[in-house]
Amino acid sequence: QEAELFCNSQSRYHVGIRITADTLYCEQAFQRFAYHELSHIEDMLDPQFGYSRLFSAPEVSAQLRDLVRDRYRGLWDLYIDARLTHVSRPAQYSREWHQVNFFRLFGYSDLTQQIFSRLWACEFAVPPSNEALINAAQTPEALARLSGITAVKLTGLRRFAEACPICGCPTLDWVKNPQHLPLTLVEQILKRHPDWTAQKGLCGQCAEILGAELSTAGSNWSAINIAKVEELT
């Protein structure tokens, strides 16, 4: 199910809607769908929103680019349903649904809880633009600005656009206090990534995989690795 905006060579716009018979038959389901999807179309036609079909993402891995796109879509859907709820119109998804999706995309912390509450309450200094949503999908600073938070301490909040330095995959599952990792695990990391430091961190999945490898293989220390471990700890 979707609504799509088309433009012909004469710059005339047309809206195409694809919908299931079940949704069309149920008045409440159709209203939720129509209000949400046509709000997307309204934003796309609004010059102040500045919509562009060319999605501009950073020059990063394809996985991270896809994740930024998912966050952008999640923010736009949240922005639309929050506006609809604010004016007592039927939204496609509930506050609870958006809250779960928001924490899945941006992580769970005191800051993201505060940001979500402000976004759902439509507490914006100015209406968000397409560019603002894309930027917010990439950095905590831009996400905070989107919710009207201009001065906020981001200490302890991992940059959610960052990828694990070990596997290269974007993650929200970072190992807490990597400077306290077992020495044998640090040695295993340094064997494969000599430039790794505790400040760079690693994801929980990599820690589990490396830990499993250590349980089935012995660890042979070298003087240089011991020195690196001592520097890290």
C-alpha cells in the first residue's frame, strides 16, 4: 500500500494510490492510511519542506547508508503521525509503535527518551525540512536540534551513525567500558587490528565471536602486544 507523486514533462503532478481491498473496505483503516500517505505527498509539494528524490547520504558503507535511510523514513513517519495526532486526526501508527521504532533506530537513553517526547509533542522551533530529517538521521547533534534541544551534553551517547571498527557494521550494541576487557581478548583484537584502541570500542557481537574463538584456542603473548595492552589499560 502506498501513495506516490508523479510529475510529467509539462510539470503537472499526479497522485497514484495503491491500496488493498481490506483497507478500502474498513473506513478507519482507510482514514489512517489516507491521512498518513497524503501527508507525505503534502510535504513533498511544500517548498519549505524542500523534498528531493535524490537521497543524499554520507560516503560510507552501503549498510550504514541503508541505516541512515531507515532512520530518515522513521523520523518522517514520526513527524507526520505526531502532527496528525496533534490536530486530532487518525494517525497510521500509535505513539507506542513510534516509540519502539525510534529506540530501535537511535538507541535507548535518557537523551533519546527526551528527544522522542519532544518530537511527538511537535515541539519544534521551526517545522522540520527534508534536509533536517536527513541530518538528524546521521548525528546526535542534528537529532537534538530537530527536537529543539540546542544545549545538551552528548557525553556517553554513542554516535549512532558510527560503525564497529572490528567488523565495519553499524551498530547500537557497543561494549560498555572496553578499557576493562580481558587482556586475552584485547590481544585477539590487536592481532587483527593493530591500530585498535579502547577509545574506538567494539560491538557486542564482535566481543562474543572473539570470546568464543578464545575458548577454543590458546593465546600466545608477544612482548609488543603486552606493551600495547598495558597502554590501553
